[in-house]
Amino acid sequence: MSEINNLLNTLPKRFKPVIGCIKMQEKENALVTTRLTQEISTNLLPKIPFFRTFADGAEITANELTENILVYFGPKILGENVFRKLYSKKLSAAMKDMVATPAQDLMKNLEVAENDKKRLMAIKAAIAVSALAIPLAEYSLSYFKNIFTLKLFKQADFKNIANLDKSKNKTEDVEKQNKVKESAKKHIKLAGGLFAGCLAISGLLLARGKQSKALNQVSEFILAPGSKLFKNNAKRAVGFNKYFGLDFANNNGKLTLSRGQLTACVVAGFFGYSGAAKDRGKQNYLEVLYRFPLVGLYAITGSELVEKGFKTALKKAGKCKELLSYEKMPKLSELPEIAEELSSKNGTTVEQEFKKLFKQKSTLIMVPFMFGIVVMGGFVAGLSRFFTQYRYNKELASQKNNPFNNNSQKFEMSSFGQNK
């Protein structure tokens, strides 16, 4: 550790922020910390210059912060600290430790007795199903946002919240406000009812999961659907489990957020965002449909897709050859050893080789990260707001030129402002 710190101290001071960013991405539980930072960096900070009104900025800020805390810390709190302790308290110490073992590994483990394996899978599935409280809360969040804006700013019409209508007369339809409020309450209750159903399923898995062959199959499908669907294709099974399995990730024996759970949150969030937006007006709904698929995909994969494409381009250009020669990117702590090998090979100093390696690593990490901030954050936020205003202005002009339409605002609300 002292060696890496000594070499890092030889770098110019301008690299300090980059060093901090790399360390954050490589520390334990990096999925949580990295994705949380990426979400705030790409989904909140770049939007600030594009806040259209105080109400618009307040609801976006409150929603993004609450959403990030919920999605990135909720699985550990509920999964590890609540449901794991509650559901596994009757297990032996050895079996308690195995609750964190990934389901796809547990299913193939021949050293675990079959009955113990079935019991562990049932408990793991029960924990995973109970933790669906998080995507259900994510679904509800957009409806809570509607109530928040209505209570605090007395607004439910998106054209007023986003200042699409530039006239000073920003009246609110009381009937529409009541519809938005009632719709929000209905969907929040629906989420609560679904969570009650999740708890019932968890109870059934705990009570009968070990004895029932059908429930054992259900447990396996919940936790590792790829292992069930692609039995003859290990690579595809692992990929499917990664993005669609509801099993928790194992962080040194602790349950923590997995990409499959992240996918569940994004999917639930889409239905919540789009449904709540539809209640408030056509342009809010279209803005979500334009923006969310891009942002949602980035939330699930992070910068992985960009990284792969960027690395391929660098390889073709013959850049960053030393680090790209490794199948897996070497960690920061591994660079001194590589620098020593290159120093002996090239007849240079370790400091020179370390600086070269660090610059390569910085390029490979920071370019995709900055892409997320600039493109996925600022560009998408600005462009989505531009097209929302453009669509509204175009529709308004079209309605004014229509002699059969004497009230353009009522036309818009009646055609798209109904409850789901």
C-alpha cells in the first residue's frame, strides 16, 4: 500500500480528482457507490441549468435524491439488515453464511446436501421477493412526486410546472388537480397491495419451499432465471442471471445491490414515471417516453457499453496497449508491479512507467465517465426539454389555426390528461 501511495504522490496535483474517482470505482461494494455517483452526476447535476421553474427544479431534485437513496441503499438495508436476519434466524451458523452465496453457484455446488440447498434457495428467494418493496417504492415515487408538487406548489398541470405556456395567466383546473391526486393515491395503494402479496409469497416459500418441488423450481427461477432458461448455454445463462435475476450480489458475505435488482427498479420506475406523467399532461408523458429509455439503459449498464466500444477503438488505434493487453483491467494497486516489469524490460524508471500506466487507466475510466455526464446527463436533459417546448408550441399553433377548436387548452387536457 505504501508503494502505490508513494508512486501516486509523484503524479501532478491535477490528477488528484482522477485518483479519487478511480479509487471509488475499485473499492468494495463498487456497484453501489459507482452507480450512485453516476446517477447523481448524470441524472441530477447536469439538469440543474435546465430547470424550467422552481417547482420543476424542486420536484426533480427531491425525486432524484430520494430515488438514488432508495435504489442504492435500500437493498442492503432491507435485504441484509432486515429480511436476511428475520428469515434465516433458525439456520445453523454455517448455513447462515451460505445465504450470501450466489444462487447460480449454490445450484451447482455438489458439496451442499440437497435438502439444505432447497432450504437455502427458498430462504434466498423469500428475501429477494420481500425486497421487491424497493422497485414497488420506485414505482410509487413518481406518484408521490405528483402529490408533492400539488401540495407545495398547487400545480398539477405540466404546462404550468414546466412553464411551457409563457403567458402570465397560468390557471389550474381544479377537476384535473383532483384527478391527479386521486390517481396518485390509487397507484400508491396498488403498490402497497402488491407488496402485501410479495410478503405472502415469501411466507409460502419459507413454509413450503423446502418440501415442494414446484416452489423449489420457482425459487430457482426467481434467483437465477438464466440457469433455468439456458441450461445448455452457460455464457448466456450467466448474462441473463446478471441482468434479470433477483438474487442479491455477494459483497464479502453481505447482501448488496445486484444488477438484476437494478433492472427491476428501472422497469418499475418506467411504469411509474410514464403513468404519473400521463396524469399531468401529454407533453409530460412524451418527455418521459423520449428520455427514460436512454437514461434507464445507462442506469442498468452504467458505462459498460461505452467502455467496450471505446476500448475497441483504442485497440484498433494501437493506444493504451499495456493495459488493454490484459483481459481484465488491472486495479490501481496492481500498477506498481506492472510498472516494475516494464521498467526492467524498457530500461526506464518505475516512476516513468507508472505515470504512463496511470494516464492509460485514467483515459480508459474517465472518458466513459465524462460521456455519462456530458451526453447522458446534460445533452439528453437539454434536448428533451427543447423538444418538449417545441412539441407544445407546434401543437398550440396547430390548435389556434383550427377553426373547429375554440379552446386549445381543454383539448389537450381532455385528450391526454385522463387517469391511467
